[in-house]
Amino acid sequence: MYLTIEGIEKSFSHQEKGQIKVLDNINLEVEKGQFVSIVGPSGCGKSTLLYLIAGLEHADKGEIHIEGKKVTSAGPDRVVVFQDDGLFPWLTVMDNVTYGLLLKKIPKKEAELKAREMLKMMHLGNYIDSYPHQLSGGMKQRVAIARALVMEPEVLLMDEPFAALDEQTRMVLHKELIEIWKKTKVTIFFITHNIREAVLLSEKIIVFATRPGKIKATFTSTRMKDGFTPNDSTLFLEKQILEVLQEEIEKVLKEEMGDDYNFKTDNLHRDSSDNLGSHI
């Protein structure tokens, strides 16, 4: 197996509550080139697991291996795309995308050639001399993805990269991400609160229980991916995932609302045209 996660546990210190366990005995196997999404309630440890894979955090217990090699720190084989595009506002699109390549001592001409090819793939070839403030939110996020992919990572880690975008822009980026994934064969870990997004993009969907985060269920979707066309099978899968999450959503609401909690199960069963999961 390409990537293995074995017995991962992680806790953080809280000034008032002491040690809070956010991940508990996470075990997962991922094939090379697979597109995996993780969904679950806020605070269940989805992003923490992503940062552990990236080597930006360290587990209290357990190990993560990529091609048999233990992950102990950050490395160029794993690149993270955050919800915030994180572009340098004083640099052009070209300079943003070549930044990491130049840090790797790749000659400038070679770096710019790689960047041009990637920006063309992301439909940004006409904006290489633009600055971030001159771009739309969707375009900036495409630049961020191009900056990540130009490094030719083995694993692309995406932490709710489209959460702040409008629905139309998100649909466009879904399609472009699927096309990039098929061309590059990169392994993708994708964190999202949006169930439909996970179903339309992923081959495997991992559902996390609320804190401490555990894997509650795993679903697979084998249909051809285009990133934005739901059908009867994907809508049925969305309903299955939402039913699994229902208990976890109730736990979160009860914890947040206390005595004011007044949950109606029917409110979770939305019309199939709704953006299932966006309210989690």
C-alpha cells in the first residue's frame, strides 16, 4: 500500500480543559494516485490528520508511512493547499508559482517554463504578470493549486480549498481539479464539510466521528468523475453519508447549545437539489 496511517492518536493542551484528544486510533490505507476525501463535524480532527500527513504536526502515538518511509517532518513530496490561498501579494502570478522552485535551486528559466505549463493547465496563461489583488477569488485559488502542483508532489493535501468560494466558481474548480488529478496521477487528500463535493470528487470518502476523531465509516465511489454532475447513484451516496453523520451532528449541536438544544431529524433530510453537508 502506498500510504499507511497506523494507530494515530493526537491531543492538544487546553488552558481550562487540560488535554483534549482530537484523534483516536486512526488507521487508514491509501493507494497511489487515489483521491480521498474526509468529511465530519467541525473539530473532529480532519485538518489535524492532514497536518500530520504533511509533517507539520507530530502524533502522540502511531505512525504514518509513505512508500514504506516513516513521515517525521515536512517534505517536498507532500504539499498543502489551504482555504486561504496564501499568495504573496507583492509578487506576480509567475513569481508566486516559481517561488518554491527557486528555493529548490532550480534555474530560473526552467522554473518559469514549468510554471507556464502549469498555469496554462489551470487556464491562467494570460495572467502570469498579474498580481493577486487583480484576480478573482477562484483565480487566486487556482494559482495556489498551480504553485503546489508545480512542485510535483507525490501527495497533494487540500484543507477546504474551495470553502470560501461561490457555488459557480466551486463547480468550475471541481472540474479543473479532476482534470489535473487525472493528468498528474497525484494522490489527493481533500478535507471538506460539503458532502456533495466529496462525493463528486473522490474515489474514497472517510467519515469522521466527532471529537475525539475516529473513522466512523468509509464509502467508495467508482463512477467516472467530472467534478460537477450528480446523478441517482451520487445522490444516494450523499444520503447514506448524511445518515451516518446525523448522530455526530446531534452530538455537536447538543454540546454547543446545551439546554437550548431542540433538534429535529427531519431538518437533516434536505431536498436532493440542496448542497448536502454544507450546513455541517
